[in-house]
Amino acid sequence: APPKEGGPADDADVKRRMQGIAAFNMLSLFCTTAFICGMYANAFCDFCGREITFVPGFNITAACEEMNGTSQQTALCETLLANDSGVGFYGWYGTVPVNQKVCFTYTWFNPFINGWITPEFDTKFNSAAAMAITANVFGAVAWFTLMMSSCCMLSQERLYGMTSYFFLACLFQGLSLLIFASDICEVGFFQQYFPNYNGDFGSVIESVQCTQGTGSKLAITATVFYFLCMNVVPKAIVPQPIGGYSRWYPNSMTTGYPPQEPATAQA
């Protein structure tokens, strides 16, 4: 006689499946959040804030005017030496009149020398930028795979294998915070824009401190959500894709194999 349906074992299996599908939906939400935060973290010009503390009595305007430059050169000097700016991987925020923050690229046309200047970054800065890009690559692969599972069957084995993507994305996204240890947070970084200045910025700048900016906060958020994804994967069960196979073969919901034609009864 065929086994009876609707018993306690069947109820427990249905409950387990529903919990697993709910975990999968949560995994998709976490992965989407982490991927978006990681992408936007690199887009901002204030990955970290850069606060400059000058020695007592130092006046930025007077110091820039002493360079005997044009009004444009003086404005450039004041923008670069502003005591509140933001720095990112591809640009930085500078304050221009009147109290407006504008995102500038690191490559500038410097009127002091009538030429273009691109500052040199140290290994830590370049490594942090590379880590951020790598994290976005692994995050994009994981996110794309989860999104495509709505129309292409994803097996449980492949889902478990995605844990490595989340681990690597979490690791590299966290390592992007290495920018706080780079020379961009040191006193003399912006002195590269003044090659004809013979003085020492250290004589007028007391300290430079990098703080968390919009980009770094988003990077930390992405790191946390990638970590959560790693922990949700073991509990997730891949649901059937849209127009999937489980209406004929319920087991395909978990195995990920396409349905086979039912065997014809032997005469």
C-alpha cells in the first residue's frame, strides 16, 4: 500500500522547505544590499574624511596670498589646504566658495607650474583600491547567480559553493579600509601639488586625521552583510524557478536536476 500523506513527517518536511526558502530570500536581500553598498562605497569622493589641524595662529588665506599668485592660484591653494575635506579612491572633496563641496579628480591642472599634476600614491592606497574592486567582482558574481536562479535552476551544491564568493567578497571589502593607513592620511600628501613650494607643510600643519566618510561606512556595511550571507547559505533551500520543474517533480526543488520524462509502464 502506498504511504499515507499528510503525516507528521510530511509536515516537518514542508516546514523545513518553507524555512529554507525564506532563508534563501533573505540571502538574496542581504547579497543585494552588500553589493549595492560595495559599489557605492567606491563611487564617493569621501571614502574617508581628512581633517587638518594647523598650528596656532596659522592663517590659510594669508599664507596662500604670500605665494603672490593670481586669484585662481590663491583659490586653488585655499581649496587644497582646507581643514575639512574628503578623500576617495578616484577623487576628493574640496570646499570652494561659498562653502560648497565639489568632487575633484586627483589629476589637476596646476596654474603654479602651468602643467598637470597627478600625485603618487603609496602601496597601501593602491592595494586598498584593488581590494575594493576585487570585492565588487566577487559580489557581482554572487549577486548575478542568485538573481538568475529565478529563471535558471540552481542546485543546492552550487549554492553551498557560493559561500566562497561571499567569504572572498567579505575579506577584500574589509581590506579596502587599508586606505586609512596610506599616505593620503599623512601631513605632506597634498604638498605634491606645490612642487615650487620650498617650505615644509609639517611646520604649519600640526596633525592630519582620517575619519570615517560615506564610502567607508558603506564598505563596512557591505562587509557585515557579506558575512551574514556566509552564515545564511547553509540554511537556505533553492526555490523552484519561475515556470520550473517542481510541479511535476517535487524533488527537483532541492536536487536542481531537470525533470525526466516519466517512465512508461511496461506492458
